Amino acid sequence: MADETAALHELITALGLLPIPGGTVHLRDARSGITRDEALLPFTLGKTQLTRGMWDLVSGPTSNFTSSFPSSTATANPAVPMASAADDAGTPLALDRRPAQPLTWFDAVGWCNAASELAGLTPAYAIAGRDVFWDVDSDGFRLPTEAEWEWAARAGSTGPLYGELPDIAWTFLDSLDGPQDVGTKEPNSFGLFDMIGNVWEWCWDYADTARYGDYRSLRGAGWDDRPWSARASVRRGSAPDAVLEDVGFRVARGAVGKPGTMAAQGWSADADRNRAAITGPRPVGWTPLRH
């Protein structure tokens, strides 16, 4: 128990999980034309995108990372604590602050489960091949839902951004060759860094079960995206096993539903099935999700 408590403390310290208040978020999907309001319970969310150093605390050396971008020379924001681990001699080692990328959606949910097990928490996901099921009553680490992500990104703001783009995000405007150290731009009013820019972030939700099958949602934009893609409401989707150089994720935590429930925080398995159950002639290119 003492070891599990220490592991949990180290992980939470490194992740910088912040409390996100509950509230109601207005969501709009430009592709489907659907708008809706979703009431959210409080949860916690990583202050920054998952870094390579955080990944290493759970999964060991980052040999799975195929990118070879040089380390950023940006100055870290002092508001973001520098987490550290220790070598065999007990000497503190600064954790690598670059976002962990490129990561697939399967990488993300697998890491969340491994981190939960290391910390003695109930894993959030049951994984059976390409099928992944979320236990909404779990206290383990997980991906945020899209509704949680957008609520956290907006942090009470109502426009497309929570600040001036050059001040809050690494994007095409910065003429970069790769992602920068996390926490080097201004945070939003919830204290979250890089909710826009640097790397896209996987969310739990399907992108569109009628059009894109098992594609999962991405939010937030990357270091080479132009301003029109770097907005709080912009959605992108990709295959859960796709390796995309500008994609990482941010860790959430919080039991937000009753045991056995297949719906929480703006997501619903029934809604996914109903969306996929299109009838009549199928539009060209549409590949509905089938289980």
C-alpha cells in the first residue's frame, strides 16, 4: 500500500492534474450540423500535454518515439512545476518536457491503464483487440471526452480562443520544425497550458461513427497548423492505430458515471450506435462503424 501511494503521488505530481469544475458546455459539430449542451461533473485534467518524461515514468525509455526533433530552447514557465525522478544514487533527474509524440489512440489508452495499475488505481479501460470499453465509474487515468476537453480548453471563455494565438499556442505562425517544451506559452484561466497548439490531443470519443467508422477524435491543433485550425471548437479525427507526428494526448481522471453505465460527460454509446445506424443509400466514402 505504501508503494502504491508513493507511485500515485509521483505520477500525479508529474502529471500536474488540476481540478476542473463542473458546468455546461455548448458543442457544435460543423460536419453534421448538430449542436447540443452537455452538463459535466467535475474532473481533473493534466496541466500540460503528456510529456516524454511522464511517459517514461510508466513505460520506460521512449524507444517507441520515431521523431527525432531537437529539444526546445524555449524557457519553461515558472508556473509549471518541474517534476523529477531519481537515478539509482537518488540524484534528481529532470523529466523530458517535450510532448510524447507520435502516439496512437491505442498507445494512449494503453498507457493510461498501465499508469493506473502502477499507481494502484482501477484501470479505466477494458481492452479486447480493437474494442475498448470505458468504465465510467473508474478512478483510473483516462482520456478526456470531447465535451470535457472543450470545456477545459475554453475555461469560461466564449470565443474561438482563450487568448491571443501567438501568446497561448505553438502553431504555423512560429515557423517550427517540431513540438516545443510544454508550459512555455500562457495558460488559460483554469491553469491549463497548450490546450491550443503544440500537438493534437486524442479524446475518448469517436469522430463520427456514420462517416468514419472507428476513427477517434483529436482536439487542439499542432505546431504546424494554421490559425483556422487552432480554435477550441475544431475537431479532427483519425484511425486509432494511425501514427501521426503531431499527435499526443493529455491525461484526465475522475469517476463520472454509475457502474455499468455506457454514457458520461457528453459521450453515449447509444448515440454512437444510433449515428452509425444509417439507412438507405450510403454517401460515397462513408464507412459506418460496425460491431
